Amino acid sequence: MRILYGVQGTGNGHITRARVMAEELAKRAVKVDFLFSGREPGQYFDMDIFGDYQRRQGLTFVTERGGVKILKTLQQSRLLTLWQDIKNLPVTDYDLVVNDFEPVTAWAAKLAKVPSIGLSHQACFLSSVPKDGDNWSARFLMRHFAPVDIELGVHWYHFGHNLLPPIIEQPGAPLPVRQNKVLVYLPFESVAEVLALLEPFPDVEFYCYHPQANNEDRGHIRLRSPSRSGFHADMADAVGVIANGGFELPSEALRQGKKLLLKPLLGQFEQLSNVLTLRQLGLASVMYELSAAELDAWLELPAAQPVSYPDVAASLADWLLAGNFENREQLCQSLWRQVAFPSYCKLSDGVSSS
């Protein structure tokens, strides 16, 4: 089997999920070519596992001050380039397209009638899961941005549907937690705004990663430039994580038992829905604007307990190679039977907490 794997590059979560799948597919000697879109070339980092990957312009959203700017997004979209990339992609050279919300490979496969499987968090919103900010444009985007033949959504809970648990790296040995250390990743806010939020709490060591930051220590605030290894090392012994409302980082934090404070990207349906879900499950605190009062209250909360998720990537890689793509129910149910939630988690649909 030869696979073309399309990845939306606008968020690190898509790339992280693809990195985990790349490792599992490589173990099985599967020929996989990766294509990324939605990010400028110089903004990709730690990409060695993807080999000689391809890059296209794709589509991306313009954000300012923590919110999506629809008009600027439309103005900066290069639709003619997108169409040419779709039309000229040699997708018929592949047996299967695996797609993580990436429009070029998805539309190329659709037009050429090459089998395609959507493997993304966005796919879960095609089911009746908790949603916030749901409207016709959000529904249109989720269904038509990167259309595929078979959808496999990933989520923190199944809500009675054929969804997968998060696809995340298997954890190493846990480190002793530093009760005053907090990891911060708020890339859609300015560095100045993040610093203003954190400054009033001198007793807490904040390790703040940001695309516009240089490595610099400002008293109790440690600014860090993007680094996958550094980020994971700092999360390993942190008591909590402050982040936007994406999917992959909260998933890793839940697996490691980090308490979560999330600030969703305003106007972004997916992030608003994510924080609603975690709040309903009792797995995260939420602030809808940068608030010192909300941060203060969150810092006083006790440490969290981990959510035990299985090795989804290994099972999924075997399922892809088996080729029985219509049989999703058995795969999903077998994985959810291996999940264990903390006792304080608010669950339904027959999943019990540990």
C-alpha cells in the first residue's frame, strides 16, 4: 500500500498527530508521502520524521488578538493557487489518501476518485457532540473544507458515536511534579498580553512558549521559542497547562494528569466547542478572555488526575493496513474499553470512571 498523508499545518496539533502516525506506519514498512499546507515554510520545525515531505499553500485563518478575522482570511486566500495545487497533485499514484483536515489532498482525491479517510478532530463535529458557536458557516466548513470518503473523528469522549480516543504519544516515566511550575502556550495572543496576565503571580514559575518569543528569563516568567523537545520537557514536571482551545495539547496534558486552564480562540467554532466539552466533562477550567482573576482561582485548584488513553495509533495503523474501512465500530469500541477517566469526570453513555 502506498499512502499520501495530507496534514493541515496551521496548528501544531495536526502535525503532532501525524508524527505519531508516521512512527507507527514506519514500523510496518508502509510507504507514506506527507503533504502539509496552511503554514509558511520557515514556520515548520522538528519535521525530520516526515522525510522529504511536500508543502502547498493551502488555506489558513487570519487571527488577531485571540480572534479569527473572516474578512482578512478571505482577502489573503489564494484560491487560484489552491485550485491549481489540487488539479496538479498526482494523487492517482497512491492507493489511499489519509487526511487530517487538509484541503489540497482531500479535494484532489475526491476529484480523482482515490479512496480517502479523514483522520481529524474536526471530523467528530459531524456527529452530535457538544458544540458552541455552531452555525451554517461552521457546518459548511467542517463538511466541505477537506471532504473524504470515510470520516474517523478523534475526541476526548465518544458521546455514543464511532469516534476514536486521542492519538498521542505513549508517555515515558512520570517525573515528580513541581507544584509551582506552569506551562503556557497561547500563540494567538501577543507576547505582551501574555506577560501582563502572568506578571502578578511572582510565586509561580511560568514557562511560556510562543512563536514570537526568544529564549529569555524575566524573573518568574521564562519565555521560550518553539521547541518540541523543550516543550515536552517543561510539560513533564509542570502541575498545569494554560493553553488555547485546541485538541492535541489538552489531550497530552490530560494523559499526563495536568490541570488545564483554556482560553478559546474567539470566533473559532472548534475551540469554543472543545472548551465546552472539557468543561462539561469536568476536565478543564475556562476563561474567555485573559483574566488575572480566573488565573488566580485556577492556581488554587488541586492537581489533576491523569486520563488513561490506550495506544490508538498502533491499532489505527493495523486497521488501515487491513483495509476493511467500513468496519469502524469494532475499532472504536475496543479502544474506548481501554480508557480510564478520573473519579471526578462527569460521564455518560456507559463509560465508567476509574
